[in-house]
Amino acid sequence: INENNSIDHYSHVVCGTCAASLNKLDAAFRTFQQTQNNLRLKFRKTTHIIHYQLEKQIQKSMKENQQEQLVETKQQIQEEKNPIPKRHQ
């Protein structure tokens, strides 16, 4: 048994081979947990960025749509003010 191993939680309870396997499994699980936490953090950040970008795009599209509607309304008003003269035959 490696007595210098600071993360050895099992050698005082089970045989050396089993303790080594349990320590490896424990280390792998801690690595998995850390990786999972990192991925969750990155997912939250990515989700936040995507929502921010989508909100910006929605706002931009709404402004563009409002501008187009305003231009169309102005054109309609202008057309109503200036009817096209009828051609005489």
C-alpha cells in the first residue's frame, strides 16, 4: 500500500489491490464531476450568449419591420394625396 498517497481513502479498509482500484475509480469520478461542472458552466454561458444574440436580432428585426411599415404608410398617404391623373382619349 502506498502510504504517501494523500488521496488513498481505502487501503486501511480493504486489500491493496482493491484499494488501488477504488482510488483510481474515485479519482476518475472526481475528474468526471469536474468535467461535468465545467460543461454545465460552458452550457450556461453559451445559452446566455445565444439568448442575448437572439434578443438583439429580434429587436433589430422588429425595428426594421417598423421602419418598413412606416415607409409603406407614408407612401400610401402620399399616393392618396396625389392621385394619378386619368388619361383622356
